[in-house]
Amino acid sequence: GDGTKPTRVLCLCCTKDVPKLMDGVLISKVTHEEVKKLTFDLHKTPGFITSHPDTIETDKGLLKRLSEVSDQALETHALRLFEDLEKIVPDSEQKILHRWDYLKLHLEPSAVKSIRDIGDDFKNREEQFSLIKKLAVVHKDSQNSALRAFGYQDMSPGICLKDLKNRWVNAYREKKGLSINEESGINTEWARDLYADVHRAIFNWQAQRTFNYFESIFFREITYFRPAVIKAMSYIDGSMDFDVYLYRLEANEMDLIDSLIKSNKA
């Protein structure tokens, strides 16, 4: 009755429980997915800020500018906002802290059986690699930060190892300004090392140190990672999970690795 225009109230919820005081108020959880949705709604969804005709008319210039922001820019804004919020959100829950970025891979029982049925003879591994890269799927419990190193923004259902490698190749080519037919400097031996690491884990063979590494797509500075299967888990239904950690390389380690790769090829 005082002439105040209707205002949309938004609550950023930092815990699992929604306060009763906030009943009926738009709630947004502090997760990357929710912050991203909120960012896109704020800019792109008609009537999200207000549906009041007077406010829309008064602020039409602002609303127009918001709607014209590109999706790519919104992806970046959402990620930065989430990272800033995450630093200040209180955390009372017990958590496992991972010191390296990691992916969790999953193989269905039928996939594990298909790979094992080919046999454990070394000569069969190319056929088994072709199955591993198509059937080993990135699990939803993986870190988004690890996926960003390969060129993904977020978890998408059904990402397999082959997709991961191809996404990285395309993003790396774009990052370096290479043409579609230009392969110079695009080394994907790290992916083959990863297939081999999963292969050894399936048959419970002795782990071997891998040397090949890749340049992260996400980091502004040039950053290199070497992926390795740290833990493999077999389940009663025949399925398997694999924890793949991305070990960040320092300059002196890369020099050593490069010299070892050259000596092995000699």
C-alpha cells in the first residue's frame, strides 16, 4: 500500500535444511550447478527479476543488457561466483579432502566381463583398449575441476574416456589457435597411458609409473597434469570403479620426465 514495487527475494542456502522463515522464497543451493542456473535465469529468463509492468518499463535498458550477455561469458561468471561463494560458505560437515583433482571412472559388469573374456594375453590389449576407451564412463562423483582440465565446464552424463580425449584435443587446438588439420604438438600419449592403467587394474596386474602428461585447458597459466589410476574397486555385481588422480607437474619434474621418455625411446 506504500507504493513499493514487488521485489523477488532470493535465498542462497548454505546447509541442507531450508529455514522455515524462507518458506515460499526462491531457494538456490550453493553448488556450481545451482549457481550456474541462477546466473542464467537472472540474465535470460523473462520475468525472473520482476514481472511487474512498471518495473519492467523503468528498467528495460538494464534488462536488455543482461539478456545480451553471451552464454560463454555467463559460464565464466557463474564459475567465478561459485568459487567466491564456496570460500565463505560455512562447512560443518565432515569431508574427505582430495589434494589432487580427480576423476572417478565406472565400468558396468558387462563391460568388465567383455574385457576379461578377451583374455589376459598381452597381444589382446589393443582390442581391450578399444573397449576401455568406449565403455569406461566418468562417474558423477568426479570433481568438476578435473573435468575442466579437459575442456568440459561441468559433468555431463555418459562421458567416456574417448570423449574425454577428443574434447581435450579440440579444446587444446582452439586454445593454441591450430587449424583443424594441424596435429603438430598435440600429444595424446597420456590417454593411451590411462587406458593401459585401467587395463592393468582390471586384471590386477602390478602398477607401472606413467610419464606422459597433458596441458590443462582450464588454467590461465600453463599447467600440466599426469593422470594415473590410484585406486580400483571391484563390486559384487562385477562392476568396477577407478579413482584417477591428476598429478600436477612442476617444471623440474617435467624436465626429468622428458629426459626419461627420450631415453626409453632410444
